[in-house]
Amino acid sequence: MTALFNKKYLPFYATVLVFLAIFLIGGGMYKNFLSSRVFGNILADNSFIIIAAIGATFVILSGGIDLSIGSMIGFVGVCMAVLDSLGWNPLATSLVMLAFGFGFGAFQGWVIEELDIQPFIITLAGLFLLRGMCFMVTINSVPITHEWADLYSDIKVGLPGKGILRSSALVMLASLAVAIFIAHFTRFGANVYALGGDKESARLMGVNIKRTTVLVYATGGIYSALAGVVYALYTKSGYPLAGSTLELAAIASVVLGGTLLSGGVGTVAGTLFGGMILGLISTLIIFNGSLNSAWILIVSGIMLFAFIVMHRFLVGFFGIRE
């Protein structure tokens, strides 16, 4: 019980409180906002961003960054769509793309550690590489028409109050559970936190820095690829520009979820609430009806700025790294 009140969890608690406050404010402003239907829609509509953000959480916890997330989502989508047109089952394609995401992420991690290059530079190169490969695969929007995609879309779980959890939300929640287990109940997860807290101290503690770095970016890569699979099946199409700037939304979700950009402090569960805060902002503006979509970016930017300042305050005042 004492562990639940560890000061390192203060950013997470702040995220949950902000999420609840926004949700309750929306309920006070609009009829039917506080319903399981709205909640289910927020989970489904933001599932691919949250999945990508879960992978980015591991990267940021380790003290790194990954800018190739959005391009990976786009590349996976066009590959799935084109292979679908060639008669491939989307399930088989998904497995191939998950393997690709793992391998691509592992390669980026290896280059970062082996050549001692900043993650920003390597993953930026990955962003351009994957986006270019999208256009090499196809320059058009390609539909996914396989019957398996329809079966996937039909998977639903009912919620009290007529709400539903769609297949994309179910995949997201399952991937979240796996990530929580990895981050908080495995040696690898402990190594990620140690690496992000202090690299040299982690090395002295016996952490294999190169292996951990490679696995961190491989984890980020497989989650980005999974986000691409979910996005492609959700939209039933692949488009070479799909996923543009989604790496920023994923990173924002991680930060809003209470993970420090300097690494070493944060929770995977917080990322879920961070992504849902972005979804709540969009939903509130849609419910309003009189505001244009630009306000989504404006409010999201203000929230992100406020959380970064709050994190700095928590680090300085409470010493949450100790």
C-alpha cells in the first residue's frame, strides 16, 4: 500500500485527476457526455495513438525519443492495403508488419548505442526513410476489402449504459496490459527505468546498456507497427500520408501521462490517461459545435505546456527522482 503513495507516482496521479476533471466538466456542460457510449468512442477513436504512445513510453523512460512512429503507422497501412489487394489475409500481413516493426526499431536502437548517435537524429532519419518507402509502395489510397477485416470490425464488447468497446479498443487494452507487466514486473522493465534514471549508474549496476537500448527501440517499433495495423483495419485503407505528425500526438500522450522527458520516471498506465485527455479535448470541442478544429491543437498545446511546467515543479519541489 505504501508503494502506491510513492512520490514518483505524483505525475500519474495528477494526470488521472486532470482526466476526471475534464470528463466531469464535459458532463456538466453537455447532456449524455457522461456516458459509456462516449467513453467507448474515445477509447476506439484514439486507440492507435495510445498504442503507439505505449511503445514511446518505453523509449522516453529510457531517456530516448522516437520520431519515426507516424511514418511507421503509414508504412504498415500501405503495405497491408497493397498486400490485401494481392490476396493476403490481413492477419498474416499483420504478423509480418509486427516483425518488421520489431526489426526496424531494434536496428535504430543498435545504431544509437553502437555509434553513439543522438536518438533524435537516428529516428528522424527513420521518419524520412519510412515515409519515402510509403510512396515507393503506392502513391494512392488503397482500400482493404478482405472479409477478415470485416470480421475484425464486428468484434465488440458491451458496456453498461449501451456503450461498446470496439475491436481497436480491445486490442489497445490488451497491449496496455502486456506493457504494464513488462514495465513493472520484469527485469527488462527495471533496466529501462535504471537506464533512464542514470546511464552510468545503470552500467555499474550490471545493466547491459546496448542490449537494453536495442530492446527498448524494438519494443517501440513493434508497438508503432501494431498502431499501424489497428489504424489500417479501423479505416480499412492504406494511404502514404497516413500517420503524419502522429508521433507528436504519441509523445504528447506520454508527457500528459506523467512520464518525464528526461527519462527514469513515469508509468505506462499514465500514458493511457494522457491519450484519453487528448481524446476528451477533441470530444468536448465536437460537442460544442461552434468551435473549429484549430481549438483542438490550441488546447492540447496549452495542456502540454502546463504539464511540462508541472513536471519541472514536481522534480524540483518533491525530488521525485530520489
